[in-house]
Amino acid sequence: MNTPNNRDGSIDSLRGLSIILVVMYHYTFHYDQNYLFFNNEKITIFSSGWIGVDIFFLVSGYCIAMTIQKSQNFYLFITRRFSRLYPAYFFCGFITIIFYYYFSLPGREVDLYTGIMNLFLLNFIPGLNYTYIDGIYWALAVEAKFYICFGLIYFLTKTKIRSIYYFFIFCLLGNLVVLYDKNFLTSIFSIFPHANIFLLGICIYYKKKLNNNFFYIMVIFQIFSLYINERYEGVFLLLLFFLILSSMVLLNKIRFNIIVLKNIGLYSYAWYLIHNAVGIIVIRELNILGLNQISIPLAIAFTLMLATFIFYIIEKPFKLLLLTIFDKIYQFKKIK
């Protein structure tokens, strides 16, 4: 899909950059070399690649601001987000369970019962405490909570700009609470400090409609809140660089429409869900066979091909199917 100033191409290119950073972080640095059966030392160039997730959150905030107005109410908004995320989530979770059954990933597998609870999203319900099929699924939980929080604010206030002001207040209060006691309320919301980055994405999309003073106050708030958060200790300047770069791209100040990254960006969601547990299993099994030199490239190729398959065979068609079902339910309720 092409839009003026290659906006969508830029968005997918940012997603492509983000997922590459995350994948390379997990494959080259995150895990102990002995755990992966590597004989060589860690590759440190991607030691901070995990901040790719934060770029995802920035782009997500921008895209939600762009698309939420297409939904007439909170029900339609949430069902559309669910239809977008759940098919790939279910299939990737199912594939991960199969890999756990046939291969070994000590200390990281989940039992079949916990896996099934994950497939039906019970792991996202506070208090049930089901272990994630794959630890990286925490980011999906943060996304879901952002949809709920901002969606409720947006449809209760019924105006775009006012909803941004209220979400800013929500972020401000949430950061103050977490700063005072980082364990308080986080088990319920657990979207701080990421809510700040979602807010930045929203404000970038609506920049021309926002009061300039508010926008600059919000930017200062962003910088300060991220600076004092222990998550970003030691990587703050690198994170700031990527957030500024991404912001300039989304504001169409920098052209960032790179074909390779754009194509990878299309499959970034499925690749994120499948790359970690499955990819690490592939790397371990290949290294056991003595294929250390090619285990990472083969894991990248395998999981990326799998993500491409999931995008075209699962994600797109089942999204349309679920949208049709939810829309029919909504129309039926309106008639009734």
C-alpha cells in the first residue's frame, strides 16, 4: 500500500529495522554461549538490540492514532486489534509448543497445560500467573494493555486531542506512581515506561493539530521519564538516537523507505513471535552437530521463512475471517 510521502513504506522499514535489532540481540548476545553450545565469544555489536521493541512501541502508538478513528466505538476498535494480533499469536504459540515437545530448551519450556492456557490468552489475565510460552510475549501484553487504556480514554472523551491530553495525564501519574513504588499497580497495568513511548507515537501523528507548547512539554517529559527509568540505564543516548530517528521518519523529515527493510517489516509481527524460542532451539541443535559457523544464519533464514508463511497463510486470511465474524455479531446486536 502506498501513501503520500511513502508513509507506509517508512513505517514498515522502521518495523524491519526494529525486528532485525531484536532478533540479532537474541541470537548473538542475550543467551549464554555455553547454553547455545557456542565455542566462540559473544558478539557485542547487538548488545543493546532489545531497544528495537521500544521502536515497535513508538510505531504502534503512531499507527493506533492513525487507525483508531476508523472504528465507531470501543468494541469495534478492540475486535479489530484482536483480529490483527490473535491468529498469528495462536499459530506461533502452537508451533513453539511443538518445538518444546520435540526438542530441548532447558529452563525455558512450558508444560502442555500452561501452553494451552497461553493459546487462549489466560496468561494475560492478572493473578493467574501462567508462564508465557516464550518470555518475549511480554511485549504483546503491553500492546494489549495500551489498546485497552488508550481505547477507553479515546472513546470516553470522544475527541482526538482531548484523549491525548488525558492519556498524557495517565502517563504522568503512572510514572510518578512507579517512581515512588515500582511494584505498585504495575502488576495490573505494567505498561510503564512503555506508555510514554506510545504517547510519543500518538503525538507525532497529531503534531499539526496539537498545541506547540504541549508538544514540547510532552517531548521534555518523554526525555526525562526515560532518562530516570532503570530499564534504559546505560543505553539512554542510543535509545534517544533511535527515537529521534524514528520520529523524524514518521514526521516525513527523513526518507526511510528501504525495500529490504520494508519487506521484512511486513512479517515483523510473526517473526517477533516465532524467532526466539524456535530460533534458539535451531541454533542449539545445529551447534550440537558442530555447525557453529552457520547456525545463526540458518536460524534467521528458517524463522524468517516461517514468519513469511504465517503472514500470508495465517495472519492475513484469518484476520479477515475474524473481522467478518465480529462485524456480523455487531450488526446482529444493532438490529436486535
